[in-house]
Amino acid sequence: MRDLTAVKDALKKHQIELPSWAFGNSGTRFKVFGQPGVPRNACEKADDAAQVHKYTGVAPSMAVHIPWDRVDDYQALAAHARAGGIRIGAVNANVFQDDDYKLGSICNPDPKVRKKALAHLLECVDIMDATGSGDLKLWFADGTNYPGQDDIVARQDRLAEALAAVYARLGDGQRMLLEYKLFEPSFYTTDVPDWGTALAHCQALGDKAQVVVDTGHHAPGVNIEFIVAMLLKVGKLGGFDFNSRFYADDDLMVGAADPFQFFRIMHEVVKAAALYPGQRSGITARSAAAHTGPGVAFMLDQCHNIEPKIPAQIRSVMNVQEGIAKALLVDIDALAAAQLDGDVLGANAVLMDAYNTDVRPLLAGLREEMGLAPDPVKAYLASGYGEKIIAERVGGTSAGWGA
Ligand code: LRH
Ligand code: MN
């Protein structure tokens, strides 16, 4: 069994990035159920994100999405976030909601539309310069709905051309994270549909281009931890968009639908010493060596369509911590021995022992060591912050996806 001091030390060093859009209204094509007290702007979203960090201690940054979080002064936004005890993290570009992008953005057959989309991507790097963000996160809705609608290879050439232009604009300490997704909103081809396509483009670009694994972006039954293991092996796992799903891109709370899958994914991350930059106590020197630089960005990408948003984000952070704690409890020496002995049941049992360990007391103790309440959700609900924002945030337009 691992020594618990090392386990708690790793949990204290691990950081989770929150999505600004999780604090705004969201829904499905059928309905967006507005909630009282929802933020009206990026600063209020940062205030809510700061609450999650206040009660969990491990969520010190908030990703922004442009234009959903567009402000006149991004340095002021970054300063506001810092005053609340967090920082602005990844900048997410959005070239999927403008009428011009019906047939795609950077993959669109029309060079004028591609030029417009590229200008937005470059604007997002300018915003990173202002907020001090290191990550440009790129997800493209680009694709086709019918066979023959457009040429698959021609679209890939357009994609590569635009990504190269963005890559050339990146400054020191900046990188681009390319996110793939199997389908939706496109239903025949998606131009970045899977990890292979994302990896091929990132390898063609260079070290500053890495892949984002959104856990809701795969076909049912795909072994996501295998993809994670391979991307870590080649040093191309830039980040995660954590959420969970029963069917498609449901964007439910991470670990809610399939906590065992989340554990298996984090087992690969722990084994590769990729929990936080500079983690060295992994299994193999090779995997540890591959992880120089900013390391893997552990981001949430969720929508709380019916549940209260701040408690849901706190619960999500707790779910991530539970999965990581169980992965850190894997007896890696016993596992390696059983694997090398071909002891199938023995090896599986080592992993299941860790997974079936109740880590909630360990995490409650960890929070007390960090000067936090053992139950962050209970502590937040008792704070009255939820009632305060409902009373204060009257008037104005509640934030949302603006779709
Ligand atoms: C696309 C996606 C992407 C974001 C959006 C909010 O489905 O996962 O990461 O831009 O959700
Ligand atoms: Mn995502």
C-alpha cells in the first residue's frame, strides 16, 4: 500500500481548472432552464469559481470562452480573478456560433470565412497575452452532414494551414491544445473527430501543440484510458475536459456516470507521473522524462442544466479527487509483479482493491490539514453565498451560451 503522506502530498499539488461557462445558464436544444443568481459577466463567473477554490483548495484557475467572456479590459479581468484568489486559465476560441460558419470555420470552402475564423483564433492569443494564460484551447465544430458535401482531404489541408498560422503566433510559455470530438453538431464528418487526427496535426505542428481528451467526445465503448496512455507515452497529452455521460456529449458531472472509467483514466495518469508538473515519483523514468513543461491541464467541461451550479462544481472537484486518491492507492509494485507473473486475477485484484477503497475519510482529513472544512459542499451551502448572489444579481442578462 502506498504511504498516505505521499498520496496526500500529490493530492495537494494537483490542480483542477474550472470552466466559466459552467456557472452560466445552459441546456439542450429543447430547453435552457434559467437559474436565479446566475452571473451576468466574466467577473461574476470568476467570483463563483473563486468560491469553488475557497472550499476545495485545488481549483485555482478558471478557463474563459470567447466571446461568452468578452470584456473591454482582459488585464482587469485577470486582476479581478487574482483578487478573488484564482487566475484566468485556458482561453477557449469559439468559431462555432456565427452564421458565417454554417459550412465550417477554418475548414470552410470559402477563403473569406477561413480568414475571419483565423482572425478570431489570433485574437484569442492576444487575449492570452493580456490575461497571462498559457493555453489556447481549440475545438472546432467543423464538419459535414452528407457524403460528398465537401472534400475530406481538402478540409484537412485548410485545417493544417490555419493551425500552422496560429502556431506561429504563439509566444513563450504559450501552447495550443487541440480538442477532438466524434460528432455534433456535424453528423457525417467532423474535421477533428478522434485522437489520431488531433495527434497527427499536433505532431506536424511541433512541441507547442498537444491534444485535449474530452471524456464525452468518444463513441460508446471506446477505451479512453488506452488513448490517454498512448498520448502520455508520446508526450502529447496536453489536457483533459472532464465530464461524464451515459449516451453522447452529455456534459454531466465528472465521475457521476462512470466513476470506474474515471479511475482507470487517472490510473494511467498517475502511472505516468503526470498529475502535476515536476511529478517524478512515477513508475518509469521514461514517462517521467516525457513530462517537462506546463504538464497536463486538468479542466472540467460541464453544463449544470438542472442542478445548482456552484455546488455541482464543488461536487465535481470532489469526484476528481476521489478518482485520483484511489489511483494513488494502487500498490504499483504488487501490480507490476502480478502483471509480469501473468497473474491475471491477481493483477486485476490489485487495481480493484484500490478502486474499492473508501477514500472519503482520507480526503476529509486532507482538507482539514489544508485548513478547510471536511465537507466542502456542506460548508459552501452554510456560507449563504448562494442566497447572497440571488439577492444581488437582479437585472442585467444572465450569462449563457448565447446560441
Ligand atoms: C465542445 C466542447 C468544447 C467547448 C464546448 C463548451 O463540445 O466540449 O470543449 O468549447 O464544449
Ligand atoms: Mn470540451
